[in-house]
Amino acid sequence: MKEHFEMVVHSAEHISMLTKVLMMFSRRHMEVLSVSSQSQTGSSLYRIVFVAERDEANKLQLQINRAVDVLDTHLTYHTKVDVPIKRQRMSRVVPLGVS
């Protein structure tokens, strides 16, 4: 049964780290409900709310922990009351060709 989870990822400040983490969700076909980020000097904190089965969420947490620039992750279960109602639109960055 699919449930709602929140994963908090604490990583070294790296410009493409959030993209790498979200690609891991995409590869596993998990529905991401919301993403928020906070930047501190030398590190970043990402909060990702998503829908998955419990064992898939645990496997994903282990995979993200193995990523090079990730310092720590925390996974918490959400009841439906805790889940944010508004979905945030994620923008896509497309590199421009330099000639």
C-alpha cells in the first residue's frame, strides 16, 4: 500500500545535488508532491514529500545516503492530514548551447 513520506536530505552545497536526488525519485517512478530547499553556508537542506510503498522508501533512502555529497537523510511517515495540500510546480532547467 502506498503511503506519504517526507525525506529530509542534508548535503554539501553543490549546485546539481537537488537534481541528482530528484532523478533517483524519477527512476523509481515515485510521485513527488512537494520540494523545498534551504541553503546554509557550505550545506543545503532539501525536504521532499512523496508517495511510495514503505520498502521502496527505505531502499531509496539507502541509495541517497550512498551519494557522494549527501551528509545525512531522515525519512518520516506522514498521515494524510500532514501532507501539504498545494502541489508545487517544478521548473526544468534546459542548458543553452554555447557556440
